[in-house]
Amino acid sequence: MTTTAPAAQAPAGNPWHDAREQLDAVAGKMGIDPGMREVLRHCKREFTVNFPVKMDDGTVRVFTGYRVHHNEARGPVKGGLRYSLNVSLDEVRALAMWMTWKCAVAGLPFGGAKGGVIVDPRALSTGELERMTRRFAAEIGMLIGPDADVPAPDMGTDAQVMAWIMDTYSMMHGHSAPAVITGKPVSIGGSTGRVEATGRGVLFVTQEACRARGMALEGATVAVQGFGNVGATAAKLLGEAGAKVVAVSDSEGAIYAADGLGDIAALVERKRTRGLIPDGHPGTHITNAELLELPVDILVPAALEGQIHGGNAERIRAKMIVEGANGPTTPEADRILAQNGVYVVPDILANAGGVIVSYFEWVQDLQSFFWEEHEVNLRLERIIKRAFQEVADIHAGAGGTLREAAYMLAVRRVVEATQSRGIFP
Ligand code: GLU
């Protein structure tokens, strides 16, 4: 099976501190009531599970996993499951909070959640991966459900992992429950267009950002960090849209060719069969850190959080950053980039395409009525471009960064929902 490779460098700093700092800055600016701010600063539920798995050699290994619900004011909670050695409770908390804002920016009727297991999925056999996934699904079974918490793929997980979780949940409930999870294979209720959705959303948002900045996407140079599902799809679609993709990377390193890397689809195939980096490809072999600092028009960090930080932000030469990853830029780096006039399209807007099509998948499952791919892509385009416009309008009025504008929109929507519902009892 294929899994998304975890990215380059270990993340800098603590993503949960960063996520809270981003919220605090905007809540202060918006004059959010201190009680409400405390609600938003906390995750509502934090579930940790240590569970045993029988390995192929007969030994038993105990894995640690998490499922965190940040906020459910706007609906059932939504967010991916990550398999990576970098997973920690603080990382999952941050990712859950970012899901709350992402769903709110896109106007989806979901709250935010995230989960993960501390594991390198590439180090397990398919059988071990399946047993680990099924046991983890059983352990978080008390939290997930079509009306409660709907997981999805993230780094290190894919449609097959989602299928095992869907099946495990269905076995435990005595009936098929496709709407319990999104990002499934189409054969069991997945949505067409879901695999490419995050990368396609990155394309749509980049088109809008270029328009807003008076910059042509055609011929613009692009560097993409991360060649997993998001990075590879974004690179391919940006290339097809006329941009010149000059650098891509995976966890092994990066390749750079100032004249463009050519056919990205061929690179995707090459990564699948031989790996991205080994010899033979035209282009220079550079490091992930060097890729971030290339003199390009558009930089798409599509790997881990904390990649652009206080230590390298000053050296970023891209005119525009479109955040395919969650949390790739620390607050300290954000301030430096803003001072230097770099236009940053924030993660909660830029990579919302995945959860938008997850929403379509959930709706299709609940109705058992499935859409054509062109309809999925069209609706995705409409929703993500509308979200961009709403954020851009706030930005035009309030100034600051585009991230602050996106947060203002998201926080306002979550606060409104919380106020309408009131505090129980
Ligand atoms: N893991 C993806 C994200 O970070 C998708 C989440 C979802 O579809 O629920 O946005």
C-alpha cells in the first residue's frame, strides 16, 4: 500500500503553543470576551489510548494514539488521522484547533478534531498496519460516528486505512456505516475527486491569490515542499495550469531545476517506483531547507508544521506562500514574512479543499446519492473561492495578514454558534 511520506525536518517549536498564539492575537484584536476566549483556547475532549497489537513475528507491541475534539459548536467534529513518529498530544491538539477554524472559514457545518498514532507506517507490514488500524478504530469507537466525529486521511494514512476503520466501526455496530469516515475508496462510498481535493484546492486558492496580487500564474515559478498526496497533486495541477514547477522534495531531499522540472506526473510515477531523489533526474539535488529559500514566485509548503520559523523566515525569497500543510509557518516567522512583504495564504484557507470534499463525501453517504467528479470539483471551486473572497474582504478592511483575516472570519463564526447555543446547563 502507499502511504504519504512524512516530511523533511522535524517541526520547530510546539505547534499547540503556536496555534494558541495565533488565536490569542486575533481574539485580542477582535475584543473577544475572556470567558469565550478560554473556551476557544481549550480542546473539549482529549483521548489518549495505549493499545496492543500482535506483530508478524509473534511479539506484542503497544502503540499510543490520540483523538482530540477541539470544538463542536458548529456541528459534528471533523479531522484527519495521522500516522507518524512526530505525533504527540500537543501536535494533535493544534491540528484539531486548526480544523475548527478551517471548517468555519469554508462555512462547513463541522467542528474540529484530529487524531493520530505514534508510528512509522512504512515500518509495518500490511497485516500489522491493518491490525493496528482496526484496534485503534475500536479504541476510538466510543468517540467516532456519522453524527459525532468523522475522521479522514492525513499524513501517513490513506483510503485503505479509512476502509479498515469504516469496516471495523460497521462490524461493531452490525450494519454498514459509510458516513463514519471520509477519504474512503469510491467502491465503499468514497467521493470522486477526494484524493486530489486538497491539491486542487491549493490550485484554486493560488489562482485567486495571483489575481488578488496582480500576478500571472502562467509562467510563475513554484517550489513545493513535500511530495505526498497534497504536494504532488498541487505540483501537478499548478504545472498543468501553466506555472513552472522548479523544485519538489520528499523526506529524502529536494530536486531543483531553474528551467522547470517538466512532467510532474512522471515524477509522481518515479517516486512510486524508484523514489524521487535517486540519480538520473535532470536537476540539482538540494536539501529541504534550501528548497524553502529558493528565489521563486510561489512557495507551497506541503509537508510538516513549523518548517518556516524564526531561524529561516528572513531568508525566504518567495513572493507568495500557499500553505498546503497545516501550520507550516510559526507565528514568529509570520511576523518576519509580513515585514518583508511576503503574501501568505494561510493553511486554514489554502488546504481546506480536502475537508470540503470530505464534507461532500459525508453528504453523499448520508443520502446514498453520488455525484459526478466534475460536479465535485465545481462545487469545491465555488466554496473555496468564496472563502478566499470573504477572507480577502476582511483583509482589505482590517489590514494585518491574510491569516489574521481568516482567523477573524473563523473565530467570529464559531463564537456566533457558541453564543446561539448558549452554555449548558
Ligand atoms: N486531514 C485533512 C486536513 O488536515 C482532511 C481532514 C478531513 O477531511 O476531515 O484538512
